[in-house]
Amino acid sequence: MKVANGGEFTEDMVHDYMLRANAARTTRDIAAYGTRVLAQVEELITRRRDALDQTVSTYFGEATAFGLLIRARSMAAFRLRGTYGYVRMLGIEPEQPPGANDFAGLAVPSGTP
């Protein structure tokens, strides 16, 4: 959200976001963090929609703010899929795992998170 009006998206920013996300240890902390992030995304796509077309410099090249949101969504799906895989490795079968079509249309990286 910080670069939605232009600017630079750096690897240090990714590291900072990961540190803040990893600081959430309880279910309540995780839910509160997610609520804050979703509120920021909602603000951007409903009230600042023009900012989605802004081009920003990133550590992997030029991208639009919209492109960064798509990338974040893909990485979230990747990590979610990986979490279910790790749970299964522990011998726990999830009650409602994502189905084959739940990631349809998303560019989800392959491999293990």
C-alpha cells in the first residue's frame, strides 16, 4: 500500500512485512493483522482505485500497484497450499482443505514455501 502512489518496492520492505506478520503468534494476533491488511487493500481498491495503475519500481523490475496485489495474492495462495501440505506431513488431515478448483485462475508458484 505504501507504494500505490508511486515509489519503490524494495526487498527490505518485504523483510519488514514478514517480520511484522511473523510477530503475530496467537489466533487473535493473526486475525487482527489480517483485518488491518484487508482494510488497507479495501481502501485501495474502493477509494483509491486510480492508484492501482501507478507504476512502481521494484526489486524485480517495474510493476503496477495492481500487479503487486496480484503477486501478493499468488504468494498467499502458495503459502496456504504449503501450510495444508505441512499439516498433512504431521499426520493431520484437514477438515476442509482447499479443493482442486479453489486456486483456479491464480498463478500459484510451484514448490514448497
